[in-house]
Amino acid sequence: MSHHRQEKLDQIFLEELNEAIRLIVEFDEGIFVTISGIRVAENLQSARILVSCLPFEKSSNAIKKLQENHQNLIEYLNKRVKFHKIPKLIFEIDDTEEKAEKIEKLFHSAV
């Protein structure tokens, strides 16, 4: 698969999945969830989805809710994205900001 086609595929899934999550998944009050990244496998068997959650401490709850709604999300994507088969959605916590914050705190405490 060409690099351009892969980027376009990732972007389509990113947009549609964010919309699906907004419409389908009910998170506990005070939890804000976004998809910060996505990588659809070239064979379309799976899609690795990086999930950002505020507050970060609620990330595991957010992942659990997404996994519970996996089938509903797949059904939504089937209606919106015209592919033979929607890939399996693999949700992962995006802890990039949390790690950066820890490093920054360490740096400032060392100075």
C-alpha cells in the first residue's frame, strides 16, 4: 500500500471513529476522550487506536468503555466507511503527555 493511501485511510478512520465515539459511547461525567492517533494495518485486519483521556487517571475506564462498545463502533463504521471488512479496533492509552509531564518535573527538580 502506498504511503499516501495509508495516510488517507488512517485519516478517514480517525474522523469517522471520533464521530462514532462521540455518538455511541457514554463516558462517566467529567471524562473527555479523543483519538490522538490511528494506524490501520496494511492488510486491513486491525487498527491500533491511541486514546487520550482527561483526566489521565480515568484512561483505563475510558478504554474499558470503548472495548465494551467495540461491536457498536464496528457497526457504525460499516455504515459510514465502504470497505469489505472493518478492521478489529485495538484501543491503547496514549500516555505521551503524561510521560512528558513526568520528565519535565524530573528536569525541574534536578535544576
